[in-house]
Amino acid sequence: MTNNQQAGGHKTTLLQFIPVMLCFFAMGFVDLVGTASNYVQKDLSLTDTEANLFPSLVFFWFLIFAVPTGMLMNKIGRKRTVLISLVVTALSLVIPLTGNDYYTMLIAFSLLGIGNAIMQTSLNPLVTNLISGDKLASTLTFGQFVKAIASFLAPIIATWAATTMMPTFGLGWRALFGIFAIVSLLSIAALAATPIEEDKPDKASSVLDCLKLLCRPFVLLCFIGIMCHVGIDVGTNATAPKIMVERLGLTVEDATFATGVYFIFRTVGCFLGSFILRYISSRLFFGVSVALMLVAMGLLYFGTTMPVLYAGVAMVGFGNSNIFPIIFSQALLSSPKEQNEVSGLMIMGLFGGTIFPLAMGAASDAIGQIGAVAVMAVGVIYLFVYMPKIQEHN
């Protein structure tokens, strides 16, 4: 507990905690890109290549903006940086309400990716001003659970808007953007009104200063760990339906249920992890999570029946759900004087969501979906090797 918490008591802590969690909900808006790109493709009769550009933009902006955001936090503070990210996010959600041509949507999704890159870099370290020690991992995990709720709601709201009265107003599924824009504005108001005492950085940093932190062995291990986590996450979403089609002969429509299974168990894992991590060590829970994924890789590699394959997808979802907050908290706590810079580096590691699918695609073209599973298994094995390096913090 920080001095600010001790001075303010439980009520003050709760008043700070709720607006921050609302920001995590807004962080989940970026996941609407999957649902939205399908609707845009249908509305504008786009090719797969044109439609796939939308989700690709998200990971691209993480590579560009993550490290500079760490530097920005040193100059203006974490809370102000989060507020900027929320403003950019709100703007990105308002733009599609003005039209739905291809270039308008490209601009909107670019801003959504930029806003989310800034938010993920600044919001996570902002939590360290409220929570410290081993409770940080469980709090970040709970934040991921709140984020997952927004991810779940996006396709539901889009479907509702497309099939109810919303088409009458000329919006249709795009009413999703309006609803999320309102929530973004509420998040801005709530966080702006919330006093949060921040630790001032010792010095300003440059991009080179940030990148030099990768010379620290543990920071580099965490960075690669984040890349593996995101690669497994994106890879499972893309590959699970293809495995169902290849092994079981399902149609693409029926096979997409596998993605739903992954999201369900990932969300459940985040929720349970936020409590479990308060009672057992991060290293032990990390080990159990990685063990589940190792077993899951075996099921996905050799499985030929629907129950076995769904079990594998579910185990990856549950096991991978808590990897990010544990690694992220380990990286922040290992460098208390450079948390802003480290946060930028870790979020830059989300670019692994671009690298892994490329490797998986090449492997699956060569030897089938077992090749894609083998690539993911390499990421899981790395996380297993990383596990003994996890440190306990009081």
C-alpha cells in the first residue's frame, strides 16, 4: 500500500481504483477491430487483404508509439498521458459516425491503435501508484479481466445494433462506436477528477536510454516473454478455427466457435487469477499456467477429436490469461526508477502479435496446422525457461 493509500484510507483507495478500472474497460475497445473489420469488409466489398489491414494497423502503432510514450510520461506524468490516450481513443470512435468509406475507417482504426498503444504503456505503470509489491500482478490481472469484458461486448453490441432500430438512424452496426465513445468520455471525466499522487522520475530519458534497458538481462527476458505471450494469444485466435477445419472437416462458420472458447477461458482465467495471485506466489501460478499450455500444445498437435481439440484451446486460453500481468509487473518492479521506460519497452513487445502469425503461416503452408502449433510451442517453451527467473516482491 502506498503512502497515499494509507493516508486516504479504504474509501480514497476505492475512489481511485474504480476510475482506473474504467480506463482498463476503455482499453478493451481496441478489440472491436476484429468484429468491425468483418462488417466493413461486407459493407464495402473489400478483399481479405484490404480488410486485414485494419487489425494489422493496431500492432504497427505499438511498435512506433510505445517507447516514445514512456518518455512522454517522464515529462507530463502517467495520469495526463492516460488522459491523452483516452482523448485519442474517443476521437477514433467518433470518426466512424461521420461515414464508413475505406479511408475514413483506416484513419479511425489508426487512431484507435495509437490511443491504445499510449494507454497500455501508461495505464499499467499508473497502477503502481496505487498498488505495489506482489499485489501488483493480481491487480493488473483484474484490469485485464475488466478489459476482456469490453472485448466480449463488442460483437454483441454490433450484432444488436445491426439488427434493431439502429439502421433506421443510418448507423447500423456502427452504433457500437457511438456507445463506446460515450464510455470513453465518462472515463476521461472520472480519471480527470481523481487525485493520484505520482512518483516523479529522476531524469528525462531518450529513445536510446529506453532501448539501452534491453541490455539488462532480466528486462530483455521479460521483453521476449511479452512477445511470446502475445504471439500465442494472436496465434491461437487465428489457428484454432483452422485446426477444426483441417482435423474435423467443419465449415469456417462452425469452426469459429473455437475462438469463442478461447476468449471465454481467457476471461475466466483473468478473473480467477486476480484472486489466486493474492494467495500464492507469482512464480508458482506462472508455472501452473505454463504447464497447462504445454499440455495444450500436445493436445492441439496430436488431437483428432472435437473434445480433445476444444480442451486444448480452453487450456491455452486459461493458461495464457495471466502471463502478461505477471511478466509486466516483474519488469516494472525490477527497475523501479525507470518504470515508464520499461513500460514502453514491454508494450513494444506486443509487436510479437505480428511476428508469430507470419512464422505460423509459413509453417502451416509447409506442413499443415501442426506447423503453426509447433511455432506456438516454441513460445511456450521459452516461458517455461523464463519461469525460474521470476522474483518475489514484498
